[in-house]
Amino acid sequence: MAKNQDDVYTRMIKTGLNLFRKKGYANTGIQEIINKSKTSKGGFYYYFKSKEDFAIKVIEAHTDTLLENLAKALERFEGTALQKVKMAIEERVNYFDSIKYVRGSLLAQLLAEASERQLPVLKAVNESYERIYVFGAEAFAEAQQANEINKTYTPKELTVFMYSGLEGALLNARAEKSKYPLMVFQQLIFGFFDSLKTES
């Protein structure tokens, strides 16, 4: 893909991400995406077959960025695997507080909004969740191998529990415009992790 083409594609993806977060999937039209990204209808259909196809590409790009940022954060942090997980959670909580909860989880939003008529979109959301769970499970597997936590739960179960709790807390924080739900989540999830620590 040539640089100019790459710029147009990236601009449309970023525009779609912002619009889906702000207005939702159903309330975002193709023409608005075109207008906001300063492209053309021909440009849109050059890259995407439909709005559904566009949404799938937005989901994939969003998940790529999320996982890249998480990987960089874990590399940046010093400490054990479990300590790094805790620091990553704390960083996410502080990030959402810094933007005053103007947006929540794109995946949770699309999952709640998309109907059975948008099965490809639902499939893309579920595939993104699976990618996140695989990534998180690697950290918990490392923590179990280092005997930081016991093996009462599988690494994937721990990841699903943690991420589902984070998304729920974020949803409440956004509704209340308050950090309190996220603080409660952080306190409880850290306590849960501590309860799994193995005896030395």
C-alpha cells in the first residue's frame, strides 16, 4: 500500500473508531465516516465492501493497538509477572480517569449493540476478545510457573474474570463519571490475586 493510500486508510479507521465510540455502530453512517475522514465514497469502497466490513477492520485495528500497548507496558514495568499485571491494571484505571470516562470499551459497546443481523461484526468482536484472553493468559501462566499464584483457576479463566470485571467497572465509571467503580474493581481484583498466592 502506497503512503498516500495508507494515510487515507488509517484516517478512515481512526475516524470510524472515534465515531463508533461516540455514537455507536447503528448511529454512524458511511457518509459521516467519509465526511469526517475527508475522503470520498470511491475511496471508502476502494478499501471496504460495506459498513460491516469497515467495522470489522476497525475492530481488528483497535485490538492490534490495544495488545501492542499492553505488550509495551509489560516490557516497561519491572517486577514479577503478577506485579506487572497489577501495574497494567493500575495504568488502565489511571488512563480512563485522566480522560474523564468520555469513552469506554469499544468491544463491549459493539457487542451490546450489534444484532444477529451483524453476525460478522459479532464474530470479529468475539475473535478480538479471544486474542486478548490469549495475551493475558500468557502472563498468568508465567505467574503460575513462578509459583506466584496457585493453579486453582486456569490462566484463561483468570484473564476472562479480570477483563470482564474491568469492562463492567468501566461501564459504571462512565455512567457515573466517577473513578469509584474502577477503584473498587482494582481493590477487589488485587485482593483476589493475593488470595491465590502460594505459600513459600
